Amino acid sequence: MGSSEELKRTNPSPSEDRKTSTQVEVIHAWSGPRSLSTSLMYSFAQREDTEVLDEPLYAHYLCVSGAQRPYREELLAKMESDGNKVFQDVIMGPCDKKYRYCKHMAKQRTNQLTGHIMETGKHVILIRNPLYSLPSFNSVIPASSDELDLGELVSIYNELKRKGHTPAIIDADDLQGNPESVLRSLCTSLGMPFQTSMLRWDVGGRKEDGLWAPWWYKAVHKSTGFGSPPLYPKKAFPIQLYDVLEECQPFYRMLKRHVLVTTNCQTQTVPDIPIKENERILVWVDREIVPREDAKVSVFDSIVQGGDGVWEGLRVYKGKIFKLEEHLDRLLDSAKALAFENIPTRDEIKRAIFSTLIINGMLDGAHIRMTLTRGKKVTSGMSPVFNMYGCTLIVLAEWKPPVYNNDEGIRLATASTRRNSPNHLDSKIHHNNLLNNILAKVEGNLQGADDAIMLDVDGYVSETNATNLFLVKKGVIFTPCADYCLPGITRRTVIDLAKDKGYSVEECRISISQFHTADEVYSKSQP
């Protein structure tokens, strides 16, 4: 609402045959500025069962905060600035419609308001990427992270969630990209029927517009709906706002995780994680431990720029890490073979591993994927001379049982993809360039097999795409030479144990037909 006269006009006294306030269902829509909040208000205004209020707490906010606006004095003169009075008499006042939609800026929830506003009605949070809302706001008033309200929106979300009333969150980009889908989901979450009238409105303003409309509503007054998002930005991002953007993005990303609909996902569903306990794990990335959703590396990291990294897979059994020292030997040897610089020390890597396991409470039945990259570059490019930050260490520990059912065995297919020759890429370097293995795995998947056997360039068996192979024939154990395959640590352990037990073990070139005629075949993980 733009003035006290307008407030009175849309909220007449009970003597004017209005319904009592106990019958109106209030919807509080919280957002920051330049987030399509007015468009969303116009959308709800098209409903035959809904009344809308345009920032009824605006005058209260200006009075309490002292914030300056071009229309400040006029607004304070025409609108009620006692927020609690506005809440009681206007927001919760009589209404002749079933629903009352209240558009709020998040900053308008001040400390001077009673807590009742968070305990009544239903709540919606509308967000927009600050990459787009910042320049838009700055074109009218100098922008800051405080003005954009994202931190306050996180506070509102957390408070409502703590009270057991988790609000629906929608993103302005999704609203533009697929308005009907988003609005249907929003209406469902609010317990109200969707109406197709919400998708269109007439050009021009509405009687409910606040008196600030001439400063802020020019675009929406020219619109007849949410419109499609532009394919490209309209102009360059103002570099002077870069620091503010960095301040705002963490809040936006946190809220973005909880949106109702994501239009760039075709199924519009979040895939299930195979083991639910892994939804809330903590991961070591570089020099800190972070939640799962924050476990990311820079696009300038060498692992992104060229798969330039080395890795190890570790198993945790009953409080102990299987063959830890051997895995560290291979990791460090691989890093040295690739001429990495500023490699973490053995003790630093152990600290990262143990810290990650302890903080996750993973003492048994866990698997660690440990990756060491050449590190972040100062600019994109192949040359290691751009790597000036040191290596990046990632310790990803997950709850993970054995992949295959050892009682039932596994099915293998022979892949046409041949294992890398040491002439091209030495498999004794445990590197992250796994496309050779992945292509074989794709073939196995297409044939309905659990894994795929890979042959070397001469047609002899090398390994599967993920494991070392053994066969038994007349009491003798055979395994392919480790010329093309990775000589796994578990492979060496099996060989040593077999010899200790008196078995004859031969490492040699083996044809696929020898595997077909073997008495027994088994595979062991490469780590």
C-alpha cells in the first residue's frame, strides 16, 4: 500500500460488511529488492480470492532505521509507522477475501516488531541471484549487502524453520523461466489452489502500488506477465560492486539449495543419494573442512583445467585404515612423477585424513577418496608455470559398503577399449585421467555387466576398468603383468599372502581364453 488513505480504502471498518480477521489467511512474502517481488504481488492480485498489500511495514522500517529514500518524508507523512499497529490493524485486519498476500522486504522485519508476525500466517521467501539484483538496485540507490537483504532472508528462514514452519523458497530466475510450474508448486505448498489468472495482468500500475512505484516499478508497469529471462546479460557487471557480490553470494547459495523448483533440471527432482547418511558429511578441501554442498574446487584448479591430479582410495575397517603408509607412498610418488611442487608433507596429509574421519565419526565401514591436484592456477592454461598456489588436497570420506556382492559373484564383459600403453601414459602413476577406464565402464554398462575386462594393445588381459584380476588353474594363481595396469596395493597384498601360504603365483601375460577356461577367477580392488 502506498498511503494511509489507500490502507483505509482496502481495509474498511467492520461496519462496511467486511469479514472478521480470524477468517483471512495471511501470506507473508519476504524478499530483497529487485527480485520480481512486485511481479509476484501482481500475480497474486489476479486471484479472485486474494487481497494484496504492498510493503505495509515500509514506513515503520524507515522510521526505525533512519534509512534515506527520495520519498522518505512523503511516505512517513502518509503511512502508519508503528509496525505493531500496522500488523494488528492492517496485516491482520478485516478482509473480504479468503487470502491476504503481504509483500515485505526482509529488512522491514525490525527488532521493534513483536514476534507475532513470524507466528501467524504462511511464509514465502523469494530470492534472486545478486549478480542481477545488485546492478538493478544500484541504478536507483547505491547498493550494499545490507540493502540486498540476503543475510536477513537467511535469518528469517532459520527462525521459521526453528519454529517448525519451514517457508517455501522460490527463485526469481525459475519464476521467469517456468512461471506456471513454480506458481503451482508454490500454491501447493501454501495449501491454496492454483489459478491460471496468476500468469497474466494488464499493463500499468495497480491501486495497491506504494507511492514509491515511480522509482521502482517502471519495468513491471510495462509488463503483462513474468516474461522470459534474457538469454544474455544486458550489460557488463559493474566492477565496483564485485566486493558486494562476494559478500552476498554465500547467503544466496544457502537459500538456493532449498528452492521449490529448479527449471534447469528436466525432472525437477533432486536425485536420491544411495546412502542417506552421506547427505550430511563433511569434506576436507584444500585447508579446511566444509559441508558437502560447499565441497568444491576452483574452476582454475588443475583438476578442472586438465584432470591434472593424483588420487588414492582408502578403506576404513574397525578404526584402522588399510595399508595407509603404502597408499601415501604411492600418492607422493605419483605427485613427484608429475613434477608437482609445494606438495603437502606426509604428516599434513595424515592430519587431513584423520581429522575428516574423526569429525564425521567414521571409524568403520567407510571409504576415502583422497585427491591431490597440482593446485589452482592464476589463469587458465596447460602450463604448470601458472600454478602458484600450491597443491590442493581433497579428502572425501563416505559411508560405503562393498560395491559388489561377493556371495553371488559378478558379471564381466570384454571391452573393445584397450588399456593405455606405458608409451602413452604410465599406469603406475595413479593419476586422475580416467577416461580410458570410464570408456570401458560405459561398454560394460551397455552390456549389462558389472565391470569390463580391458585388454592391452597386443590383446592380452590387463585388468578390469576398476580392479586387478587373478585366475586359478590347477592350483596355481596367475595375474597379468603390471605393464599396462595399475599395480594395486591390494594386488600386492594378495600375492604376498598367497606366497606365504605356499601357493605358486605367476605374473605373466594372460590371454582372454585362459580366463574363460580357468578353474576360478576373482578380482581385487586396485587400491
